[in-house]
Amino acid sequence: MIRAQGLAALAEEVERCTRCPLHATRTQAVFGAGHPDADLLFVGEAPGFHEDQQGVPFVGQAGKLLDKLLAGIGLTRADVYIANVLKSRPPGNRDPHPDEISACEGWLFRQIELIEPKVVATLGNFATKLLSGKPLGITRVHGQEQVTTLGGRRVLLYPLYHPAAALYTPAMLEVLQDDFRRLPELLGRAPATVAPPAEVERVLAREPAVQLGLF
């Protein structure tokens, strides 16, 4: 209940946010959706057309594929939480700009702090580079979990291809399905230790996305 209330209050703040120009072109903010106590958090890139219209992440074709991938490991959307790096749709579904990521990333980190997931599965390049703090692209790191600190907690960061990239490429879809099959195992051994104060301070003082070499 406390987490749900905290997320609801944060969603209201996001709806009023004017930190970047995207607030002027969006239909509505797309905060996130799912179980507030989820052990598994998915992080995508940014809302698309359908998400912007409905205010819910991953409701287009990529979202339907995500639902199928979840079903393949015995999960539904009700079991997980889904969010994006950006809460507003970039015009024409273009890639996020560095200043937009820098302005919006704080909302995502606060979501992670509230939900306290065990595993954070990043979908695609932008989410992976932001949360790993490394410039390596998804092709090199997909399916390779790493222990990191997010929201003051030790979590398993698990990079995955974005479902949109696998919609029309059978070979990539097979890789994505294989990577998804490891999620139950990772949830069973994910670290849940609270990070020491010095580590928490380091995370809170992390450099803007531009300085992390994301682009």
C-alpha cells in the first residue's frame, strides 16, 4: 500500500513536469504500470504513439510481444512493473536526446527506489546504457546479468533486446526468447542487500547521461 501510494504521488508529479520540451508535444505523460511490489522491473526507451494516447507503456505491437514473452515464463503484466527512461513521447518516435534523458532520468530512479525490484531488465540500448553507466550497446551485453546499485539497493541488471527490434526478425526473436527464459532463475538468486551509505551517495550523485558516454 505504501509503495502504491508513493508511486501514485510520483505519477502526479510527472504529469505536471515541464523539465524538457517534450511536455509541450505529448498527449499525456506515460509514468509506468504494474505491480508496485514487483521483483522484476522492465525499463524501455520512451513512449510511442499508442502509449502516448493511452498513458500506459508497451501497448502497441512491441507490447503485445512483451506479453507473449512474459507468458512464456509464466508471468503476466500484473506480476511485473514496466516503465520507460522517458515519460513523454519524442515527436515521430525519434531517439531520445541526451538532454531529455538527463531531465527525465530522475523520475525513473525514484520509481526504482519505491518499487525495490530484485531484477531490472533493460529493453534496448538507451535503457541499458543509462542504468549500466557504460557505453556498451545491447548487441554486446544482452543476456549478461550484472550486479549493480540502483535506488540504493543491489540489483541484478539484465539487458535484453527491445521487443520492437524482434518483431520482424526471427533470429533476433529467438535470442530474445532465450534470454527471457533465464529470468525465473535470476529472480531466484537476485541480490537484495541494501547498499552501504557511501555507495548510495555515489549513485545519487551520478553524472548526467551525456557525461556517461551514452552517445
